[in-house]
Amino acid sequence: MLRLSVAIFALCVATTSVFAAEPWRAPSSEQVEAVYPMAEALYLDLHEHPELSLHEVQTAAKLAKLLRGFGYDVTENFGGNGVVAVLKNGDGPVIMFRSDMDALPVDERTGVSYASKVRVKDDHGMDVPVMHACGHDVHMALAMGTMALMAKNKAAWKGTLVFIGQPAEEVIGGAKNMLAAGLLTKFPRPEYILGVHDSANQPAGTVGFTSGFALANSDTVNVTIFGRGGHGSSPQTTVDPIVIAARTVMAWQTIVSRENNPLDPAVVTVGTIHGGAKNNIIPDEVNMGLTVRSYKPEVRAHLLASIKRIAEAESLAAGASKAPLVEFADSTSAVYNDPKLTQRIVGALNAALGTANVVEQPPVMVAEDFGEYGSSSGIPSLIFWVGGVNAEKYAAAKKSGDPLPSLHSSLWAPDYKPTLKTGITAEVAALLEVLGRP
């Protein structure tokens, strides 16, 4: 913690300038350099000391302490371990900026000197490693650099800035918990909600954007098929749930191929299937776990209804005496980047970083619970990408075709210096576009 404390002290005495004559454009390189030591120290500290979802106690405390030092009004333990910080600066729009805080149960194999060696007991009592394999440490370090610059340069903008330090993104519960706790009623209601995610598909020094649907609805479905067990040599005396499950899995694939408009993205994946204990025993039941992805609400509803319909029909056709149990578990809404807001922010990013460094990215079917903020409220929102791959490694991989470590990989190690500097510049430029423009 010594290096972080020294960096914070240096920030307090060094960051004194205000933005230039056109305040809505971007911070200067000198201003970014002034907050960089603090952001770097925080990044290294967070990376070395990650915390799992729903256990982000020390992480949240570190953010809260920094934000209070910057002059924000800070609320802790909101919606779990959430942090909400408010900076009011006269009349103007209210903008909310979100950063997630939790890490993953991944054993780090990056080999960097600041690698995580943390191991903890998870909520099931299992001993697991912990790593910021999705880059939430990057998100927090970027955000603190940005919040520091916004606080030190109030002459450049007017309005209210609300920062969210969100827990439990990786278990897609944190956003819902904060909203349920009254995020949009107990704090100033924003006109826009912004967020940033690091990218393992872009070189450091660049940012990416997607207009419209950017990330998918995600639904977890658990299905239990019931049969009647017996001896494997006498299947005629049983109702075999393994056969029912096999037919059900194959029939589910026709939901996408035959029931869904091919122009509407949809995915139905059976990720787990468990049944039986011995070769010559037909079990009483089979358990399956699915992940279901979509963009449009009507497609989502059809997929989930069809999964239940087909499971019930296959069990009925097989003569099962009991209907299957279909449970809809964890879910999160798609990320829809408001096109008008996206166009506006992209213009600011182009001005700040140069058009060659602002790259349109295709939508993907992975999930991010940032989508809950916009979908639940109707507030225009946008999340954009900050490239994290070392530029030389990125170029070499493009030339050779060799894959790079992805997010959630034990090998994911962002090239943090250019990533942090580019990300802080981009975030401040985005905020100034909506808070600083006359």
C-alpha cells in the first residue's frame, strides 16, 4: 500500500491545471501524466490483491478512500459491497459512470511480477485461486484516474457526476442488486449512463465502439429429466432419462435452426449433462445446464418458452410419469448502446485520440450486466472498449494467426501503461462531451 499512498500524495500536489480553451475535447497529456502514478499504483495493488464476487470488501474500501480524497460524497456498502460517489458542480446534466470490481476464480499464469497469488475459500467452501482475469482492475484504475481529473478541473464542466463501483458483475447480480437498493432513486437520476471494458482483441492505444446491440441477453436454464431407473440389461422395464435427454438436446437445436429468424442472433448451448453412476444402471433422472443468448426481448422470450415446451414434449412422448423440472436461474439483459449517444461519444473520442485509434467493433454474444442499467430504466447508455493487448504482440499475432489470450484466461495480462493512459483520456473525453459542452 506504500506505493499507492505515495502516488495519491503526488496526485494531490501535481494535478492543479484546468482544461484548455475548448474544455469539452480531452485532457492534455500532461494532465494524464499527473494522475498516472496513482492509477498505476492502484492497478498493481488491485491486480495483486483481487477479491471474488460478493466479497469485494477491501477493493471497495480502496475506491471509497480515493474518491473521498478527490472530494466526492461517498456511500459505501450499497447493494452489497457497492460504492456510489457523487460530485455536484452546479446546474447541468447528471451523468452516471460505472466500473465493476470483482475478480474470477482463475489461477494466474501470466508470470508478471505483480501476479496474484491469492487463494480463498469460495461460497461453497472450496479452495480456489483468484485473479483479475477479466480486467476489472483496469476498469477501476482507469475510473479513478478519470474521477481525479474531473474533480480537479471543475471549471471545464457543469452538472453532476455519479460514479458506481459495482460488485458481483461476474455472477451477473451486482447491477440488479444496486438497482434494487434504489440506485436511480436515492441518488441523482442520470440522463446518460457510461461504462468501459478492456478488450483482449484490440491493441493498447485504441478504443472500440458498437452502436445498438453490443452484448447479449444471457439466461441460465437448468433442466431435470425424470425417468424410471432399472437394470441396464432390461431397458423395457424402465423409462430411460438418458435417451429422453439426448432427444431433448437434439430437438433444442431446432429452436435456432428452424424456429428463429436467421437475421436475429440466438444461441442455445447445453454446457453440462449429468446422469447415471454405472454402465449397467439406467438412472432415475438426468440434469442438464444451458446458457441461452439473444439480443431482442421477443427472441429471448421465444427461446426460453421453446426450451420448456420441447423438454415437456419429449418427456411426454417417452411416457415419463413426471414432467421435467425447468428452472430459469441467473439472467442479465443485453447491452444496447444508444445510437445517438454512441455517435456523440465517438465524435469526442475521434477528437481526443485520432480517428485511426477509434475502431468500430462487431457485436458479440457474451454478456455483461451493464445492460441492466439501461434496460430497466430506459436511460440511454453506452459501454465502449479500451484495447489492452501489447501492440507488437497484437501485430505479430495478426501476422501469424496465432490466438492471443482472451478475457477470463489465466494468461491475460494487459499492457497496462498505454492501456491506462489511453483509457483515462477516452473516459474524460466522453464525460466532457456530455458534461462540458455548452
